[in-house]
Amino acid sequence: MVAGDFMLDEYLWGKVERISPEAPVAVVEVERETRTLGGAGNVVNNLVALGAQVEVLGLVGDDNPGHLLKQEMVRLGVGVDGLFTDQARRTSRKTRVMGASQQMVRIDRETRTPGSPAFETAAREFLSARLPQVHALVLSDYAKGVFTPAILQDLIAQGRKRGLPVVVDPKGADYSGYAGATVITPNRKEAELAVGYSLARREDLVQAGAALRESLALDYLLITLGAEGMLLFAAGAPPLEIPTRAREVFDVSGAGDTVAALMALGLAQWGDAVLAATLANAGAGVVVGKIGTAPIYRAELARELGRGGTRLEEKIRTTAELKLLVSQLQARGQKVVFTNGCFDLLHGGHIRFLEESRRLGDVLVVALDSDESVREVKGEGRPVIGEDDRQRILAALAAVDYVTVFTSAQLPELLAGLRPDILTKGSNYP
């Protein structure tokens, strides 16, 4: 379960060709809009991308952004019974105006007042009903009002009482409300804010981390250090340094959400904080190499850990993964082209069609008919090549960015879930 401050991230994409006559600012002519889950929603994105089933607990306004946020959750297969509505507040929304792929301005609209007593009552009832089916609890705090002191302590107490790992991504200078959690995951800057002094020196960092873990009665404290990796503090042991792999960093936004998601999954699966932190470190190393806020996918994590092999496997995705991936690509301003077919006995015409489709946008997604679907379309004796091999053949093509398997009957549902920008069909399509 992910509890916290859920937000809607909006992007307005356009072109800039002139300066306003009213003020010395650029005029952005908006051409399209995209949106994705932000705040605690990005923890959800990471968990969904890794194949987890997710419950949520949060608070939104009775407004269009709140409805859109819920729709996106549903599209990803996440229930919204725990996203409670408060008519007196606005759903947190961050709108980024993008001109020529450059962020021109960000507009924030939100309510930061604490949740009402009615919300606290509803949240407690929801927790009592859902926690028995939950394997881990992630608290994603952005200081927007969901975590009242009472709710925060109830979440931690109930989670620990049931033996669940409670992972906290903290906010602010006062960490006393997180006392008793399994682990909190601040970065160096956040840890400095909590202790009140610089942690640039190694000895200060070690001393402060140990003292912070002990004062909050945490099982573990994990401080992320960017290019320096992570430090894991546990009772009765020296801090464990987890080095990161050398890589080019494009964007650190969202890395903390990936760390929290993987810590929760690792602790829920194995109960081993060292293993969970190692996974979190590997996952964070992947997402900082991406542009913009983006989750970690199973194939990417497997490859980073040396078990996935090649980027070819990363092109082969489930339809559930693609629902998340396509929206993330669109949120970064990329135009997604979709096509589908059997592609049994691939020939030159197929390849030219795929190349032409790819030129219409930035990313080409190919939905491949399953073996059963090919038999229904082509008759007995087909396919000649099985779906696994057909996927690998298509994934090996430079024009193809992602491949998934589906059945013909699923096409309307698949298109509604992916919402690509362009749909292409061959000339022989009826």
C-alpha cells in the first residue's frame, strides 16, 4: 500500500516563435497536453512497472484534476477506494509549460492544510479493512496535508503491529512523526535538514545517521548519496556503504520514489534490508540515467543486476508495462506510434511499413498477435514462427522500440489503455 500526497503532473507542449508584446516573455503556442501521476503517484508508477499489485491511501479534491488522477490510477489497474475526496481542497497539480522541449514555467495549484477529522476517520476504517491483505507499506510524504500526526502514527503503528515493513520517504525538518518505522530513506540534503547541520564530511554523516536512527527507534536508516551510493544504518553494526555504478546522470528527479518502492518490495519479499537496499541502489542508478521522472521496469532492473543480458529483452514488454511506459514517454514530449499485426514470416514489405511508421513519431510500439490469434486469422498451420521468436525478431529491428503480445479481440481495449498518438495500418488491412 502506498499512502501519501498524490499529485497530477501536467505538461503543456508547444512551440515558441515570438515574444509577447505585453511583457518580455515568450509566447508558447500549445499544441498538445499530457499528464502522469506525480508525488506519491510516482511510487505507484514504480511498483506497477515492477509488477506489484498496489493499494493507495490519499486525499484529492472534488475537481477535474482529482477525477483525472483517479482515471489514471484505474488505467494502471490500481484501485481508488482509498483516494478520498474533500470538497474543501484542491487536488495537487503541477503544470509545466514546455516550449521547444524546454521548460518555460511551472504552475503549482494545491491545498496544504491538514486532512479533516472526517478524512482521518475514513482513513482508519480503510486501513482496518485493507491492511490484512497488504505485504508492505510505503509512506510518501510531500507535506501537503495527508499525514496528520494522528494518521502518520496510526499507519506506522498498525503496519508494525502486523509485521509489515513500513518504508518512509520523508519531508521537512521534523522527523519525530516517523518514529517507529522500519526504515526512512532521506537523501543527504534531507538528512542535513533533519539534523540541522552539514553532512559533507564522512565522519559527520556517520555520526548523524547513527544518532538519527537510534533517536527515532528505526530498524534501519538509508541515506542516499547520489554518485556516492548509499549508507545503510542498522542497530549494533557499522554503517554499510553501498557504492553506485559509474554512469552518466541526466536527471535525479524521481530517484527517491524508486528507492522507496524497491526497499518496500525487497523487505516484503525477503525481509533482508541489505538485499533491499542493494536493489534500490541498482534501480536508482538506472532512473537517474533517464530524462525526466521515470520508473524502473523489471527488464531494466534485471539487466542492471546482470540477469537480463541485452537491451533486446528491454524492448519486449507486457501490455500492463506499456500502459505506464507510453504515458511516461508522452509526458516527456515524445510522439508514440502504434501498429499491430501477425508478422509471421517477416519480409521486406513488413520492414518498410515499420520503418515508415517509425518516421511518423518518436517511438514505435508493435502489438504482435499471439499464436492463438494468428491461427484464428490465418488458419491451421500458422503461425510458422512462434510468438516468442516473432517478438525477438521484431525487437531486433532498429525501427521498433517496443513489442508486446496480444489477441485481436483485445485491440480496442489495448488502444483505449495505451492511448497512442498515431495508429498505423498496412494497405491490406480491411
